Amino acid sequence: MGNCSASQSREPSGNICNSKESKSKRERKDSHRKPKRQHKELKAAAHDCLFMLENPSNEIKKRLEFPVKIYAGKKFPDLSNNKLHGRILKSELGGRKSLAYLNLAQNFLTYIEHHPWRNIVTLDLSNNMLQGSLLVPPPKTDTFLLSNDQLTGLIPPSICNLSSLVFPSLSSNNLNGRIPQCFGSFGLIVMLHLQKNNLHGSLPDSFANLSSLRSLDLNGNKFEGRLARSSVNCSRLEVINVGNNNIRDEFPYWLGTPPELKVVVLRSNKFYGPIQYSKSLFHFSKLQILHLSHNEFKGFLPRKLFQSLAAMSHVAYLRPSILEIIITMIM
């Protein structure tokens, strides 16, 4: 195989594998070949290069610049965990209808002008160095992973066009503004991770419509107001993390209703008042983690509360602002 490097050419037939021979010498050598044979060899060489890139964690030492062109009918390329640098520009990449999956995670990409993959379903751009505003992918996308980048600005209204969205993750960026109300209309969403941004405002009541939601992580933002009681309608909810915000509310007894709930993190907010036991409201039959520290709760933790938490073998309540109790549950 020839040495592999990305082509800077904008010609559609640019070879991404440069041979050791000069271009002029190669042209003289191949001048007698038929065009079909040239095209076939070009695709084979591109296939070999892409095979190298498609093996995650191969730690390609040579710096590769976009565009990396995709040949040979590849629908599911995995280019993650390499050393791809550069920008994805509209002028450099044409749309590819057949591409359904693309993993570019853990590289060094810095900018996306547009998404050239018109029928993409799964797009992973997490753990890069992407800057600027959030660019929404094509409408058929169901998995959109953009965590641990450097994005700024608002979540654009055009994200409401992603009616098939199932796994959106925009965590660990610098996004601000409010969560669009349309998120509540995404009935297929299973995981919604927006933690570690600068989002603010109250939580949308439209979350009540997220009937498939299993994991909601809003930790480390600036949300305020009351915890949306509409979340009680998320019957498949397993994890809710609203820690490190400015939510001011009483203890959310109603979170005991979702039958699959395993993790509740309320730490470092402004929850207040007593934590009272109510047999009609407390279930938490599968709860494994309950994190309440650094709030304004007062009084005692009801013993009956912990007797109802059958899935927990140990609960540690460590140094909140008023209450300081360590309880080992008696099964």
C-alpha cells in the first residue's frame, strides 16, 4: 500500500493515496491504460486507505487533513480515534446519499460549515475541537453525538426538524439559552444529555411527552424554578440528574412514580423543607442512588422512606447545609 495522506485537491476523482512516483511519471506510465481500468485501480487504492482509517485506535501518526473522501460504497466508515485535523467545508465535500453512519469521534476537527451527508442516520463528532455554533444535521438523523467539543451559542430552532431523534448528546460544550420546547415532541428520545453547558431557564413541561426517555442529564447548567412535575409521565425513566443548577423546589416525592427509576441526583441546588414520607407517593422500588447533598433540606430522613427503597443497600447523605446524617439501610 502507498503512503496514506489526505488529498487537498477538489477534483472529484482525487486519489487519497499518493504513490511514491511523481504525478507526471505516473501519468506517462498509465497513459496506455483504459479509463475503466484507471477508475477501478483508483477505487481500490482508496479502499485500502479507508480500511486503515476505519480501524479505531490505530493511532495514525501522520497528520491527516479533511476532506477525507469516501469511496467504494462505504456506508459505515469508522474514522474515530485518529489524528484527523481540519475543517469540513461546503466547497470541499459533496453530499453522499448512501452514507448512513459516520464516526469521527476523538479527532482534532475544528469547524463544520455544513453536513454534506444527506441521508446520515448516526453521526458521532464527539471529543473533537469543534468551535462556533451548533450545526443541525439532516432530518433523518436519529443519533447525534457532539459532546466534549467547544460549541457556543444557542441550540438553534432548526433542531426541531429532527423528528427521528433518539440519542442526542450535546454535553460538555458552551451552549447557552433555553432548551427548545420542541424537545418535548421527540417521542422517540431515549437519552437526552445536555450536562455541563450554560443553559438556563425553567425545564419545559413538554418533557411529559417523552414516553421513551430513560436517561435525562442536565447537570452543571443554570436551570432555575421548579422541577418539572411533568417528568412523572416518563414511565421508562431510569436516570434523572439535575445536580449543580439553581432549581428551587420541595423534595420531589412524585419521582417515586416512574417504576424503573434507579438514579436521582438533586445535589447542589436550592431544594428546601422537610423530607416527609407518604406511603401513597413513595415507591422508589428500584432506586439505587439518591444524591441530595448541598441543598436546604431540614429535619430528619424518615426511616420508612429507606424501608421502601428495596434496591438500595447503602445510602450516604454527606454534609448538606443543614442535615448531616449517614444511614446504612436495614434490608
